[in-house]
Amino acid sequence: MERELGYRTVQSTGRGSFIMSLPKKWAQETGVDKGSQIAVKIMEDMSLVLIPRKMEEKRNKKSEISKEYFIEVSQRSDTKSVCRKLTSLYETGAELIHLSFEDMKNIKEIKKAVTDLSRNLLLGTEIVEETAEEMSLQVLINHPELPIEKAINRMANLSISAHKDSIAALRNLEQARLSYIYQRRLDVERLNLYVVRQLKYGIEHNLFGEWGFETSKEFLGYRLVANDIKNIAGNAHNIGKNIETLRRLIDDKLLFLKDSLDEEIYIQIDSFNSSTQQLFKESLDSLFKRDYVQADRILSRLESFLVLENDLITLLFNKKIDPNLLSIYRLVLDNTRTIVEYSKEIAEVALNRTVENISVKS
């Protein structure tokens, strides 16, 4: 609720500073007196907010308390449901999470799942206390420790690396690379949860200026970008799983391929994927550099990728290859098309981030 307290005249002290009297009624209501300290914060629209120190400390204390949560795990609790709740609390900024367990048969299973989750996905989380009836998890990572753009860039490199390995594994239906693909996907998901947590923290504490953003709206754009990058790693994982299934069926002699991998098809697919990965890197570069022109050029090139994809589909059908191999090829092409789509979304975020800077306001 806003209350009008009239206007105040700004005066000069003669030493290059400006002073202004505080409304008496406001000072009385908030307990501000001679010698009191007041926090001054600059808002997004350049307005100032004045917060008496006592109120700020009280607010911070309340915020700290709210970062501690308790989860009761009963006989009816599902393991995956408990892990989902932990993940959601981590994303929303929880710093300390306590789990209490009833006397239950599957307690070891749930504890193992919680331990694996904290080690594999919840970056900076440690189990600080564990008894037969309780577990406590604490998030120890500091917010400035890993900047948002650095984390997103790391996610992008891991996702592209996983995608390259999935294409390389396609050549001889090679299973040796698959473990690397699965691990990179896990790394990407861990970083994505961290980025979501950081972005929510930045919104809550109005840190857009400190983090290099011009407005708080940019937090939403980065959330979309992180999700797109996570999906690229997920698609690489899906290709790996399909290759793994096909290879196992061949080894168990449950499936006999009529044809081996066609070298011409592989070269064309590999070339196509290299082009889309380059497009993806350029779109991310335009976002980080706030380059409107580069992002606009990326969007104008998208149709050429659709033509290349159609040419590849025509080549596949003209070859009349084994249907089992054809299904893998089509999966790879579908995955490649999504990289183009994600590049488009990232370029559009870059446009939205910069369009106001290059346009004249009426």
C-alpha cells in the first residue's frame, strides 16, 4: 500500500552533497531518531527505497529462518516424490533441509536415493547430519562463486560435447562413448538446477544490476536459455539409449541388420550436425555480447537449415536402407532440428534483451 507524504525540497550542503528532510510521521512510525541508520537502495526505475536498519535486520532474520525446511517421510512416501520435493526446495533457495523418517521398510532405499541426489544433481549440497531417524542436507555454495553466464556457458559446452559423441557413436553403433554421454547429461542437469536457484535468488534480492543485467526481465530470458541447453543434452542421451538398445539386440542375435552404416549418409549427417552446433554457439555468443545484429542474422539463416534437413531425408529414402538404421537416422535428424529451434529461441532472447537499446523511444 502506498501513502502520499508530499514533496520534499533537496538542498545542497555546499560540499557537493545533497540533503533532504525525512517525513516526521514516517520517522515516528518506524522508530527512526537522531543517530539511526537507514539503508538506501536503488530500484530498477532509479527510484530510491529507504529502509531503517532495524527493519532490514528483522527482515533478513525472517528470511534466514524461512530458508530452513522440514520433510516428514512416512511409510506411504514414494522415493521419487521425496527426491522431487528436495529438488524443488533446492531450486527455490533452501539452505537447510531436514528429513525425518518413520519406522519403515524402505528407509534404506529412500536414504540412498537422497544421498545420490545430493551428490549427483544438487550442486554444493552436503549431508551434514544423519541418524537412523533423520537426515539433514545443507547447501554450502556461495552465490557469487559461479556466475550465471559462466554456468550457462559450461552447460552449453557439455551439451554440445554430448551431442557430438552421440553422432560419433552412430558410425559403428559404438557403445564405448555412451557412458560419457550419460555423465555429461547429468552434469548439465546439475548445473541447470544451480542456474535456476541462482536466478530465483537474484530476483528475490533484486541483484540484476550487480550481475550485469540491465533489467530484472533478463532473468526470465536466461531461465529459458538454460532449459533449452538442458534439452540438447537430453536429446543426446536419447540417441545414446537408442544406439545402446540396437547394439544389444544385434549382440544378442535378436536383430540382424541387412545393411551396414552407409558412409555417405554418415558424412552428410555429421556435416549437418556440425553446422547446427555452430549456429547454436553463435546464438549464445549473441546473447552474452548483447549483439542485436548477430542475433538478427542468425534468425535470417534458419530457412537454409530446413532445406538441408529435407535434402537429408530425401537421401535416406533414396538409399532404401534397413528400417532399424533408418529409425536411428531419423532420431538424429529430429534431434538436430531441435538444436536449430533452440538456437532460434536463444537468438530471440538476445533480440529482446537488446532491442530497446537500439530503438528510439517516443
